[in-house]
Amino acid sequence: MGLVIAGERSGVGKTTVTLALLAALRQQQDTVQSFKVGPDYIDPMFHRYVTERSCYNLDPVLTSEAYIRECYDRHTQTAAYALVEGVMGLFDGASGEDDWASTAHIARLLDLPVLLVLDCSSLSRSVAAIAHGFRTFDPRLKLAGVVLNRVGGDRHLDLLKTALASIAVPILGVLPRQDRIAIPDRHLGLVPTAELPELNAIIHRLAELGRACFDWERLQPLLAGAKGAGGARGKGGGQVHNPKSKIRLAIACDRAFNFYYPDNLLLLERWGAELIFWSPLEDRGLPGDIQGLYFGGGFPEVFAEELAGNQRVVRQVRSAIRAGTPTYAECGGLMYLSQQIIDFSGRAWPMVGILPCQVKMGERLTLGYRQATVLRNSPLISAGETVWGHEFHRSSLSIPPQKPLYQIQGYGPNRAKANEGWRVYQVHASYVHLHWGANPDRPQRFIAACDRSVQ
């Protein structure tokens, strides 16, 4: 089984409720497998910090319905409990025109009950109308109950209980208004776990909240993991390649670069990569004897001064790329390979200088799914292919690529086309984040390119 945590809309407290449940279960030493609907990187970091297990994204735009089922089944095999955190409002889909890729879509796909989080800070009797609407809008969904968040006091709670009793909706949790638990955020969402020295104390308070505020007698049977169908593991499971020797792949992983889908890293390993995690911020040089480089997204703009100051690493990365080392750079990785990053205050910091452009931070948010037609071969993809990815950044480039990697267009009604991405040396650099789960041939090509580069 398992349970989906959904919200009436964004900002109602889904992540707080999810982390409180996860923390309470982990405090009992239970194994919990978590998932996140959509392309988000940061919420899964918090899940992983609490559960000590990777959190997997369930996104049918970036992968497929079949992959979502297989992924959920495979990763719940060894967990006592399973929990899925939703995205935005329950029925909010990728296009806004239907609920494709919404939390409701995933709940139906996996046949899981839904626990709906309601922000009650400005509600009393109207809570019943909201709950009734969500329960009846799609009769295919199973509404297990609601969590009342930001409840003002006993009198407020009595009014909410009376209203919900009139429509027989179970209340499975009540969270009071409080300011003891606050995770700071910035321009792309929550501040990642690696930057929060007070995180252990926050998680402890979340566990206390979780133990005290939920109806565990009714919740635990819903959360019980499937330990599922077993057998078929599809494209995501098993060893799929056994090279004569491991391909040493340097993965930039620190406060500046930490946006990685765990599925991507697992697939690289299964195609024969030895993942060498290193820090462009802290290390004094590249790992030795590497055959490939992978720079994920993150916040290089926040740490631009430190990145620029580590000139020995900058020079080694530049030399490795010029020597033909296959390199995959997504978003923050692209920014690091540019000439310089101009931060929010207008200060310019020199970067690796492989791409002939500057990156400037701004207030405009570029966000959304992208359908990308591949225009040029790269170490990962071939010209003529179509891939789906996701953009999420507040930076822009000083010049467009003269020979772009992609022609991209948005998802749904916004279908304007644009050129994007760089292919220089053996570098694939793009703002578009890719999830390889349903397309394991992409990491295979990258590993093969790394293998050829040293032959």
C-alpha cells in the first residue's frame, strides 16, 4: 500500500506534514521509503536526510507511467512504510488544462489513498465545503482523510471538527499554528540540507510534532509498504552492463552542486561507472584517473566567490575538458562552465571559461517542462531525438549558442520555440534537467563515450 500526501494548493504545509510523518516513523527505527511527485530536487533532499534512503521522483512527463509503477514497486520492496509527497494542489497538472502529472494522477496510477492537507488558518465551517469538493471532484480517488494545519486553538478546532463531521470526513491529523519549525528558503525554494547546521534540531521537533499530532492507529495501516509484486524490475533494475574495467566518473557534489536524480546515478553505476564524488568548492584538485565529468544543478551563484577562488580546480577542469573528457553539465553545471557568473548584487566571478558566454542572475524565473528536439550529437544524445526535460532557474546567458544543442518548446498551451544548450569539445551543457529512468540508453551512451575517450 502506501499513502499520498496532497494539498488543496501550494503552501498549505505538505512538506511539513510529510517530514513530520517520516521523522516520527524513523524515530521508531522503521524503514520508510519516500517519493516526490514532480521534478523537484530539494524536497527529496529533506526526505533522504530523515529516512536515510534515497527519495525517488514520480514524474510521468520526464519518464513514463510504466516507469513510475516499476519504480514505486521496486523501491518499496524493502521498506516497512511508503509515503508519496505530492506537488502543488491535488489536481494541478503539468499543463493546467488537465491533471496529467498531478498528485491525483499519481495516486490513481499507483492506486494509493490520499491524505489531504488543509490550511485552516482562515477557515471554520467552510472547511467542509473544501473537503467535500476535493472528495467528490474525482470519484476514482480514495480520500483517506484530512490533516488540519495551522489550527488556532481549541475553539477553532471544535468548529472545524463539527463542520467535517457533517460530511463524515475523517480527521487524521491536527497541527497547531506554530513558529518553532521553520526551514529557510531562497530564490529557488527551500535552502538545501547541506547548508542547514540546525537541521537536526528541526527534524527532532518535526518528530515530536509527528508523534503528537496524528491519528497513528488509522494512519499506520495506510502507510504500510507494499513489499510488492516482486519479480519484474523493468528498465530500472538489475545489472545491465559489465565492462572490463570501471569507468571512473567524477560527480561534483557539494553545497554548490547537489541536484541529482538518484535514478540517474543508479543507472550510471549499472552501466559500469564508478561514481567518484568530489567538491569543486572544497577539494584542491580533480579526482585522479577519471574518464568523465558530471556537473549537476544547484546554487553556484550563491557560492560563486568560493568557486572562483579555487583556481587550481578551475584550471584542472578546463584542461580536462579541452583534452576531450566527456562532460555532462546541467543548469548549475552549465553556469560553472561559462566565462563568469554575475551574481544578484552585480559582482562578476570568473568560472571555467569553456562556454563563450556570461551568466547573469535576475529576478525572472524560467520554469517548466520542455520538449527538446536534439539538433547536434553530444556524448549523451543523438541529433534527431526528442527528449523531455525541466527548467528551473533565475539566470540568463549573455549570448545564445551559435550552434545550439536543442530546439525547445514548452508543455501545454505555451508552445513557443527557442534554441538552447551548448555542444563544445565533448561537453553537453544545458539548462534542461533530464531524468533518465525511462531512457537508460542515455547514460549508456555517456559511459560509452567516456570509455572511448581513454582508448
